[in-house]
Amino acid sequence: MLRQLFELYDFQFDDETISKYERFLELFKEKNSQINLSSLRDNHSIIEKHFIDSLMLTKFFNLEGKVADIWTWWWFPLLPLAILNNDAYFTWIDSVWKKLKAINEFVINLWLENVQTIHSRFEDIWNDKKYRESFDYVVSRATAYFPTLLEYAIPLLKVWWIFIAYKLDNIDEVNEWKKALEELNCKIIDTKKYSLWWQDRMLVFVKKEWNTDKKYPRNAWLPLKKPII
């Protein structure tokens, strides 16, 4: 079924890659049965809704270099992308230790050498010179309001590099993002639309054009409670 669904969406993978995704599927189902990560239980739903959605980016863009994934939703898109992109080195940051522990288990069981996890609060990482403005790409499949995502993602990016957000296709919402884009010295350079699971979705590509003011991201949960709009 996994190979058939990949081919349905025009993904062609070799046997070794398919085997890794099959192993990931079994590991995910096992972990899901233990701690109820997702309401999706059958293979078809998990593959299409999580695996294929995560991999849609690879149809339009080739990731390489240093990639940060913020607010990944239980390994997606982080691990599907890491399996496929050997030229990219992925970093996942979270303050919740049990999430990091779970991801580390998956990384070990999938034999992935291009993923690291960092246990830290957002405000500590964003003020650390080792990580601030050090990534080539930032990706996020979070459901947070886009200005909130921007405020967390853009400070991590090097100037001229790109943040990629997985979003529902709602172009009217884009007009609400203008102030955040201007304030964070970035602009939307492209959107790519696709349909999945009877749902219209899009990838939003945002280029950083200048250094981010040191006041961003704001402390605590202000980006969530009071986004830049």
C-alpha cells in the first residue's frame, strides 16, 4: 500500500527508501498505540495525511544544508524529509523532554545520521549566537497563526535564506501577514498549491532580506497571544 500511494502522488523511490518508510510506519503505529499521538489509525490515512503531506515539499524544492524544524507535529515533516534528504542536516528544538526522547528513539531505529534534537526553551535558543541566524532553511507544519510562525522562524534564518510553511490554502489570509513580513524584514517569494485528502493546501516560501531585530522573537508566549498584525 505504501508504494502504491507514493506512486499515486507521483513519488518514485528505490527499495531502500521504501523500506525505511515502511519501518517508520510500523514504529509510528506502535508508538501511537502507546501514547495516542494521532487519531489516524489505518495505514492509508497515516501514509497520505502525514507521510505524503510532509514530502510534498520535495516536489517543488530541494532541501540541503542546515534545516531547522520548529513546532513539528510528532515527527512530521521532520522525519519523512530527513529520510529522503541526505544532503540536509535537520535540527529539531523543543522544551518538552518526552517529545525529544521519542524523536531520538525514531532517529536511532531508522538509522538517521542527519538529525539532531535540542532540549531548550525557545527564548534561550533564539538568543544563542550558535543558533540565531545560523540556518539555511526553516520548515514548519504547525497550525499556528502565520505571523506567530514568522516571529519564531525568521530569527533562526541566515539573511537571504528561506522559511517554508505548510498551510491550508487560504490566500485571503495572506493579506493579514503584511505587517509581520515587513517588521521581520522578509517577503513571500512563492507559493505552491496542492490537494491532499480532499483538502486544498499550500507551501509558502518566505525569504529573509535583512537581519532580524534582536527584540524578536518576544519573550514568553507573546507571539502566540499578541501576533504582529
